[in-house]
Amino acid sequence: MKEKRSIRVLVAKPGLDGHERGARVVAYGLRDAGFEVIYTGLRQTPEQVAAAAVQEDVDVVGLSILSGAHVSLTRKVLHCLKEQGADDILVLVGGIIPEQDIPALKEMGVSGVFVSGTPVTAIAEYIQEKIDKGR
């Protein structure tokens, strides 16, 4: 019987936002929940995020954005993933996201949006459920 591989999650900080505490909390929490987590570090370009996602063969990309540029950065990451044939990767966005921007993010292809303060357990459950259902 073939052993099931762990769900691979890339946690990324695109843009110039220099605050990473939340991203690290999510990365460590997802790791503790049994996911394999790759953290890109600060100030990644959308192209770097997409390239890392493809190179690491991840199931999920989690973008942590606190700078207010969440719509434009997310759009660019999604475009870069599509260019690389990786638009089947589940994309999540977290951080300081105004309620009125959530529908636009979901319309452009984001699976889930998690505002600041969302328990990591809720994020882990969401990922597990989506992957189990085939996204």
C-alpha cells in the first residue's frame, strides 16, 4: 500500500511588508498540525513565490500580507502561478484584509481568506478539508 504524502504548504511574504510574526506563527502551527511547511522569508516578489511553489511541489500557497497591497500582490502571484501551469495550487491569503476586499480576492481565484487573529487550527482544518475534497 502506498503511503500518503504530507500536505505541502508554502507560506510566503510577498511585497515590502517587513512584519513576519504572523507568518511564522502560522507556519509553525501548520507544521505542528502535521503539514510539511516551507517558509520563504520576507520581501519575496510574486515571481519568486510562484517559482518556489512550483519547485517545492506544494499543494497550498499561503500569502501573508499586512501592507495593504493584498489585492495587487495576490493578483500577481496568481498570474505567475498560471504562467507556470500551477494554477491548480490552492491559494490562501491572510493578514490585515478589509472585509470589502474579500469578495474580490475570492473572485480572482483565492480559495480562502483569513483575517488577522484567525486561529491556526481553523486554517489547518480548512486546508485539510479542501485537500481531502480535491480542492
